[in-house]
Amino acid sequence: VALEKIKEAQVKKLVIRVHMSDDSSKTMMVDERQTVRQVLDNLMDKSHCGYSLDWSLVETISELQMERIFEDHENLVENLLNWTRDSQNKLMFVERIEKYALFKNPQNYLLGKKETSEMADRNKEVLLEECFCGSSVTVPEIEGVLWLKEDGKKSWKKRYFLLRASGIYYVPKGKAKVSRDLVCFLQLDHVSVYYGQDYRNKYKAPTDYCLVLKHPQIQKKSQYIKYLCCDDVRTLHQWINGIRIAKYGKQLYMNYQEALKRTESAYDWTSLSSSSIKSGSSSSSLPESQSNHSNQSDSGVSDTQPAGHVRSQSIVSSMFSEAWKRGTQLEESSKVTRRL
């Protein structure tokens, strides 16, 4: 017991303020053993906001005008300890559809197409399995012209960039797009990818669609921060998701599956509780057909409960109701007999 208390005392703990989407905030304690996923689950429970794949913890670095969605497997305390003491950074608890858009519509990110497209659900599953479930993860080979901010300047120049599993490369002027001529722009092992905010005003960026690559410990302006600008929002999301795949690999897919499993289990539990309450209160006073209709319309999950299950609940409820009435009648008759 003493050893356990000593170990517990050595665990790093932080009291953090989490800003909500309605401009309120919550204060909570987290420790170094908790992942972002665990903190998200706690926040969803305390906020009664309902489980969703899109709920995210977002780090905003106001001084650098950038933000990043924390990955579910990351250690939250480890990331927050990178903030300086006088930091104006914020931790936001908000819904972000781009967090797992990659897995909802993989055809828009994994096939290298420039236009969005539709795909059957089964084909989406096959595509995800091919990319993430093999012996190695298939990194989408994204390439194209991006704008690169020059170090220490507010000027941008075009370069042809390519994403590969080992990092980001570019083609030097006058060279062809062959492997021997490619120059390594950045390896992804020790950097994270951020969304740039309002860089048109801050750095005279050509468009509003900017991404930033830097080490998480860099919290102020630095020559080691790399700024890239895309021509449109679709290209921006393709590059950011491609970089995430190259950096995190299969872990990204495991995060999605875990989030999906938790969301579905929470939904099933809520639906079961709701349908049990509704069927219990309605079946004793309504005919069977009306009871079924009430259960379906109130709970909103008619496709998750078979009709036989609902009928059996109605029958059992009716049996208990009749038994209760008979018991009450017998008790009243016995009282009358005793009086006589």
C-alpha cells in the first residue's frame, strides 16, 4: 500500500481549464497517465453533450496564430507541459468534422484524386483495410505545387512538393520529379502539423489555406517553423491528413475504431434505457400496436429493436399489471372477511 501511495504521489498532475464551444469553461485535473481519448470521455460525461466522433481537444497557440487537433492516443499532460508559464494558449473542447473525415470518406484522401467522389460503404471499408491493415501502412502519394514562406520574410515562393512515408520532399528548380533529384524538405518524426489562422493578414499569404510544421516545444517565432500555403481547402485537408498518416500510421486507424466503438456503445446504452422507460410506461395503458408505435417514435431507434422484443415487453408488462390487480382484489376481500 505504501509503495502504491509513493507511486501515485510521483505521477504528474495538472489542473487545466478547458474552453467549451458555448464560450463557457470547465476546470479539471488530469494526470500524465491519461490519453486525450480518456480526457475526451470525461468531458463528454460531465458536459452531457452526447457522444460523437467529432468531439476534439484543440490546442490554440495565439502568439503563432495556429491550432492543432490532438490525436486520441497522445498524452495530454506531455503536450501541455510544452506551454510556457506566461502562455496565452487555450485548450478547446469542440466538434471538428475534419478529425475523422479521412475515415468517413477515405476515397477523398487516399486515392490522390483532386475532386470529391462518392463510394459505397463496403468499398470504403476495403479501401481502409488496404491502406491500414497490411504489413505496412500505405501513405498516399500526395504531390503538387504549394507556396513556401521564406525564412524571416513575408514573401512566398512556389515549390513542387511530394509526400512520402519518410517525409516531405521538393523538386529543385530545373530538375525532374525523379527520386535521385528530390531534396528532403522535412522529416516528420519530431514535428506536428498545425492549421494556420489568418495568415493572409499576418504573413501576406497567397490564400487562407495554410498549414504549419513545427516541433511541439517551439512556442514562439522560430526559423525552425515551416509555413506552407495551399490553393484551396481541399488540397489543405489532403496534405494535413496525408501527413497524419505518414506520421502516426496504423495508430490513427486504431484511434478511429476506438472512438467509433465508444460512440456506438454509448448510443446503444442510451437507446436501451430510453426504450425500456418508454415501453414500460406506455404498454400498460395502450394496446399492443399503439405501444410499439409510441416506443419507436419516442426513442428514435425503431430499427435497433425487433418487433418481437417490443411485443414481449408489452406482454410481460400486461402480466404484471393483471397480477397486481388480482393481488389487490384478494387483499381487499380478505380485509372484508376479517371485519365480518
